[in-house]
Amino acid sequence: MGAVLVRNLRKRRNESFDSFYLAVAYVTESGARHLHDQILSFRKSGGTVRAIVGIGQGNSTREGLHALLNCANQVYVYHDANRRRTFHPKLYIFERRNHYAEVVVGSSNLTESGLFSNYELNMITRLDLRNPKQRKLFKDYNAAFEQFLATPECCKRLDAVLLAELDSRGMLGSERGRRVRPSSEGQHEVPIFGTARMKTHIPKIAAEKVPWRVPVLPKLKSNVFWKVAPGEHARQWPLWRREINSDGNGFVAIGWRFDLTTLPFDHPNLNAIVKRNLRRVGLGERKSGYVATQATRFCEEIEQDHIVVAYSNAQIYGIAEVTEQKAYHVKIVSEETEAYPTRKKVRWLVLPFTRPSKHVMKHLATRDTVHRIDDDETIKTIKQLLRKRR
């Protein structure tokens, strides 16, 4: 999460934001210092930064609030005197007025552990503010932030005087080891904060339904289907998935460390040639017949416009259309961090990540990496997945 905030604050020119608002339960110096210089640079370029921070439970520190006060345009502290209620949101809003916005809602506080080392879960929503529906959604997010500011009983503008007062009453933690008083405020002191319930309705944030599959061509150019397994237990799939671009273009790949595309597939002694290559790369010759068959299917028999199904580990991960006839080879260092070297270019039509029926699994879970699909029910299932929209 820390990397996301730093990245957005650093954006310049056509990708920059105008404002950065945050509402968090806790802030510490260790968290604020990671953003301090970036916020100052953001403000110098014309950006505005507003922050609302909770001080309940003593987890926000004096040092953290002081660091935030020194770099943000406005800092507010939020505290409800009712001990049964704690200010506990984690909301980060970036906006470029009338153009786009990025909203993060999750579990990360403005602390070093919350931003960089804890197990946290955050959802990032990117919005096009020129789209009326997305602009309405952004207004709903922003209304939640503004509602906290519109509760004067609990929300106070922070300055040096208030910071010193909170510190003297023992309402803030310290990164120097001091403990917070058990009571939120001294018994004989005039309370700083009151208690309040939200009076203004905060709109429900209901996003436009987003279809979960990419649109496909209305008519397939081929009725030939293949299974290509993305490695044992689908360990290659994250590497394939990482290379899919915004247009759905990517590749399918097989391994065995040497350049399969250079094999003379019509040679009568193909098996012997494969044996020599396998020995050369240290894989032995035991599977030479299998490798020769798989290489022939992948490089020669899978043709342009054929449909490829990425299946492994009892899941259909993706369905793609082959976009180039010729296979190609790339040099790799490690199959653990790079996709297999012998590849064919494809355009992914759908990424369903679905577990098919037992009948379909029977015809896809073959022992070979590359397999021609000829079962009618399996092909019918694949076509049904293609008809569904994202």
C-alpha cells in the first residue's frame, strides 16, 4: 500500500493528481515519514492534501501527528467521546478534477507496518470522472470523507496548540515509549470532544455492474480446439497471465529448455535428434518420444485461428485464439520466474478460472501437455464460456 501512495504522489504531467485526501484510524511517525517528502513535493506542484486521523485507543502518536501537520495542507483529528465508538476508517482518495480519480478502501493505516509489512487487504477503484456513472460513484466516496468534516463535535482542525493540548492530556501515544492514560481525557478537564451520530445520509456506494469476462469475437474463425497445460499444477499460469496486455494479446508456451522451433519435424529420425538435444541440456533421453510428439503438435499442428484452452490442476484458466502460425523461441534464465521458452502468440478471449464438469475434466486432464480436443460436450462447454461476457 505504501508503494501505491508514493507512486500516486510522484505522478506528474498528464498522469498527475490535483488532490489527495485520507481518513485513517491511526498515524505514526514511522508511517508519515515515508510520505513526508512526497507530500511536500506534491504540494509544491500544486496539489492539495487533507487528512483526518483518529486518536482513539492511543495508537496515533504525537510524533506522527506532528509529522503529518508539517507536510499536509490541513489535518483534522476525529474522536468520539463515547467510548463504545472508535473512528476506524482507512480511506485514501486521489483526484484530478474532472478527469479521473483513484480511491482506496481497505485495512491499511498510516503506519509503517500498515503500509509496508503487515498482511493488509485494500481495494483500489479507478474512476473516469468524464463518465457520469463513475463520476456519481466518486461523489459518493467523497461524501463519506466530507461527512466526517461536517461533524464538529468530534472533528477538530489540528494545529500546534491542539496538538500540545492532546499530548498534555495523555490522549496520544508516543514513539518514545510513553503509555496513554486509561481515560481518554482527564476527569476534571473541560472535554475537547463530544459525541455525535451522523445526521446526513451517506449514499450507498453501489458500483455499476462490471461483467467478468472479456468480450469475444461474434464468430470463431476455426472449430479446432486444443488443450495446452500451463505447467504442472498450473505453476506457469501466473507467468502467462502477467504477459497479457490490455488488448488481450499474450502467448501460450511449452518448455524442455532447447529451441523446439528448429527441429526438423518431417525428419525420419526426429526422435534421435530430440534425444541429442535433451542430453545436451541435461534432461536425459527417456522422454524423447513424448517431447517429439508434443513439439510437433505445438509448433506444426496448432495453426492460426485455432482455439487454445489453458487447463491444469482441474481448472480452465483461459481460452485464447491463436494469432500467428509460427512458433518462436526466447532465451530464459529460470523457468521458475519466466514462462517456458517455446511460444505461440494468442489473443485471450476469456479468463474464466472455472472448474468444469467431471466429463469435461476427463477429456482435458490428459497426461500430455498439448492435446487435440475432439469431445463434443467439451467443445460445447468451451463455446458456452466464450458466449458469456465479462
